[in-house]
Amino acid sequence: MPNFEYNKDYPFAAFITNLGKYNEGELVGEWVKFPTTPEKMQEIFKRIGIGEKDDFGYAYEEWFITDYDCYVDGLYDKLGEYSNIDELNYLASKLDDMMQYDYDKFCAALNVGEHTSGIQDLINLTENLDCYEVYSDIDDDDDLGRYYLEEIDVLQIPDYLRGYIDYEAYGRDVRISEGGEYTDLGYVRDSGSRFVEFYNGDREDIPEEYRVMSFETELTDEKRSEWVKDLAFDLDEFFRQQDPVYAAENPDEVAAKQALHDNLFDGKIAAIDHRLATLGQVEGDYLPNRVANYKEMTGYEEFLDIDTDALREAIQNPAPSRVEVMLDFAVKAEQEYAAEAAAYVQTPEDIIQQAQLLQDQPDDHLTGEKVQTPRGSFSLTSLSKEQMEAADYGVHHNSEDGRYHIMGNGTRTFAVVNAEIRKREQQATAKELAVDIDRLCRDYIQGYVHTFPRADYQQEIIAARIMEGETYLFKTQLLNFKQPEATADTIRRLDEFEKDRGIGTYMVYQLRHTEENHLLRFEALDRLYAAGKTVDPTTYELVYAGPFTPGETLETIYRDLNVNHPEDYHGYSLSMSDVIVLREYGKDTAHYCDTIGFTEVPQFLNPHQPQEKENSLRTPEMTIEDDYGMIDGVINNGRRDEPQGKTSIRDRLEAAKKECAQQKPPVGKRTGRDTPERSEP
């Protein structure tokens, strides 16, 4: 037995707690010194009430660990509240059986941090101590250099030259080349031996002499049903809160809980494990651990967990092979291509457009910015490196910070953004945002910490979703906290990230609930201007953010926020005086919800810009114009990329007036405009 800290005769102890009583507000448990025996565990379980029934006749079957008392330096943080007791005993027994020299190696390796992510790794570490060499009393590079040069004489150095040697520099080179580290126990380096996995995490492979839960007997159907009922209830509540698809597919809560109960009781647990994993739950989290305990107690066999109906259907109606699918796709694609080729007629306008594309040059896409390098100043183009290479430009050199490529063709040179560097910067920003969002969720969402105990894992998920463009979800979530002082900075940084990455979103602004805004609410824009007012952004507040996807328009957004309120939308139904800001490719445009359709209000984004005179054709034009980018006083004058005839301005104005005169006023009132419809609290 090695010398544990404080002269203890055991490596660690755990406080095992009755989970059922803990949930009832009562802490009932006992300290258990490891290694232990089945007999001691059986006595402790009896004393803390495991197996007893509560006031409603349900048996207390579950437990967890609320604290550890560790006498191995660095071990405390590696043990979890839902650790398996047999694994704990396995590890403690291996530590207890060590010689002092091996124990020092284990502690040194624990300080280095390799193969220490969980109990499985720690157990394997006890079997692989020959992979490490520890040199005690060597605390820094100078000590290491002197050890190599003076004690083991790796180099033959005459005595008269030893005074000129930089031992610290030599020791630093040795440490770097060996990948060694300094710990409280001395210098640790890799011996070169291969790390072998002796224990794969399957609890059935734990040697019999280390198992201490063998006293547990098979559950009766009555006890098993009671346990399953409680577990099914918690699973359904978790799925319903975290997975909108599950909630939509299972509107009847009683039936959903019964279905989970039946699947658990029948050993059909694979689908439950999969759904938990999809929602970010990992081994060691609260619910996965309870499911794992249930499987262990009931003798769950994974190979029996199959959907017999699905298996029968697959045998009777096998899916087409990948080759068949590919052949069908090829035939269909060939038919579609032939039909398109037969219908295609190239016009002179097509030829001109194709010629323009071929002549596309970097200076047609200048951003107006300059990039300075030691070799000069270069104009920045928005073309990518690949597009520049297609135009016969090659990389000349890079900016000093690596963020830009300087590309030339022998006569002209431009700066291009380094996409890889930019992506890494965006990933770093996403991680920083994820940390802040996770922290705010832990502060303001009840039960979040219990549901997602591993902050690092949850932050990785949030960062990945931010990179995928789902910033609007987190922005709305932060808005719904109703804590503007705490969330404003994070929302602002999400805005900057969207613009930098070109994420398409829309944002809904509604007038603040103040006495001053009472007369402005639900007011038409022309009446607002007639009263000498403007669309002042300081009188508005952001209430919602959503994805601005292809096919989305102001009208579809209006319909969704009046008829099909998203679950996280807490504003009132979209009405006159509301403003929608569309964000496309980093550019924002603001649109006022008006009497008919929407009217663009640039002053909302730039209050200091002089207000343009209102265009009388703007409102009807917004309703029928093909392209929002062509709101210019001429109704339906085509898209910007369509060639236009040479009609005079007078002719176009006359045509617009005639079209306005022909339009009939609406027969009835438009739903949701004259009387504001508020969402239910």
C-alpha cells in the first residue's frame, strides 16, 4: 500500500445519497471508504433507505454521489456524482495494491493530464505506468540540463569548459524534444511504451473481485414498474421542454409517458438513448445515468433491443440499393437535361450577359478598403481566392497578419480576404459568444444547470449552431429573458457576427410601452410624417429575430407573426408601426409596416441621415414590385439583372400613374391591421 495524503489508509471516500429522498428535500446518505466489499455496501444501502417505500408506496431504488473525500492529489476533479460504484471500487483497489514507486508515477501522470478524462481512463492508466518515467528532484530546465550533462554524461565535456555551458538552455531543448513536463513530483517524460486499453468501459468486464454491487437481486415486476413510472415521467418532461418535434408528435402527455413506460419495461431503450444523445446528453449526465442504472439493474441486452416491425418490413420490402438509386437519378437527370436543352433558346441578351460574366474583373467588386503591407497599399476586392485564380491571378504575397492574400496577374494587384484565417477568427468569436450565452442561460433559465451540467459540452453545441447560422435562436432567447442590461452586449456581438458571416436574418422592432408612444402605435406612416414625426429607433425595442431564408418575404413574415406565432415569439401580432429589419449578406434594410404593405425607412438605421421626401408610389409599388431592390418610383420595372428598354422617364411616370389609377381600393378591412391583435401571455 502506498502512502496516501494525510496518512490515510484508503485513496478516497464517497458520500452515497438516496436520490429519492434527496428530491424530497432530505439529505440521507453515508460516507463509504474505497475499496469496500459487497457486504458493507449492502448494509449502507439498507441504512440510507434504498429499497424502502415512500409515503405513496413507491420504493427508493436510485442513488447518487454528492461528495468525495480524496487523498490522491488531482483525483477529486476526475470523479463524478453519477460514477459507477463497481468502477470506483476497481480504481481504488488498483491504487491500494500499488508499490510506492508506481503510485508516484500515477500521481505524476495525473498531473500531466494524459489519459485522465474519466474513471475508465484512470483504470487503464494504472495498468500503463511503464509508459512514463519520473525523475524526482528535477524542477526546472537548469536541473534537467545538469542531470543530463553531469550525472548521466550524455556528452563528454572537459572540466575546463563546464563553466561556459548554459545548462538551462540545454535542459529546455531536452524537455521540448522529449515532450516532458515538470510536476510536483519531478520531471515526467514519455518512455515510448505503447498505451494499451485493458478496460473498455463495459461493466461486465470488471473482474469479479472488484464488484461490490453483486448483492442486488433482480427486481420484481412491481418494483420495476414503479421505477419505470418515475423515470418515464422525467424523460417525457425533459423531451417536451427540449425537443419541439417530440412535443408536436406527442400532444397527449399521458399517452406519451405510458409509451415511454412500456418501452423501458420491455427493454426497448435504444431509441431513448438516441434521443438523449441528440439533445446533447452524454454519459454521466443526470438522465443518461439514470437510464444506465436501470439497464444495469434489469439486465438489459442491447442485441435484443430491435424494432421487430421495422425489421419485418425491411425484409419484406427491402430498400433499393445505392446503385439502383444512383441509376434512377442518372436517368431522371438525363431526361431533365434533354428537356431543358430542347426548350432553351439563347437570346442576344443572354450572349451579352455571358460575355460580361467572362469579362468580370476584380476592380468591379472593390470594397473601398485598402490593405497595407510592407510592399505597398492594395485595393481590397470581394472576390474569393478561387475566383481570382480563375481570372488568372496568382498569390504574390500575404499581409503580415496573414488575413489577406495579395494577388496579381503581372500588371495589376489586389488584396483578397484569406478565407481560412477569417473562418478561424469566426470560430473563435462563436466560442466566445457560446460561453456568454451558456452563462446567461445558467443565470436565467430555471433547471438549465440540472439539465446541462457540463458547461464545456453545451458551449461546443452552441458554438456549432452559431457557426451554422442559427444566431437568431439565441438572440430571441436572450430577448425573452427580459434582462436588457445583462444581454445587450451579447446581442450586439451576435449582430456583428451575422454581418461578418453574411447570415440572413430578420428582426422585429415594436414601440416601447411608454406613455409617449401611445399615440404612435398602430399609426400609418403618412399620418406620422404629417404630424411632424419620424420613425425614431430610440422609441423601439427589438422583440424577435428569425431566419431570412430563400423564398421568405415581408408578406410571409407578416403572415407568420399574425397567424402562426412561433413558440418563442413574445411580442404582439405584427401590426402598423412595427418595423422589420432584413439582413442579407451583411446589409440591413428597415421596413415600416404600413396601411398597405411595407415602406422602407432608411432613417430607422441611420437617424442622422436627412429624411427623403416620401414617394407617393412607394406603398403600392412595395405591394407588387418584383424586386425590393427596385423600389424607385416606377412600378414593376423588372429586376436589376434584366435588360431594360430605352423608355423615357416621362413615359414611365405616365404608365405608373395609369396603373395607380386603375387599382381598386380594398373592399373590406385587412385582418390584423385596424385593430391590433395581441398574442396571449
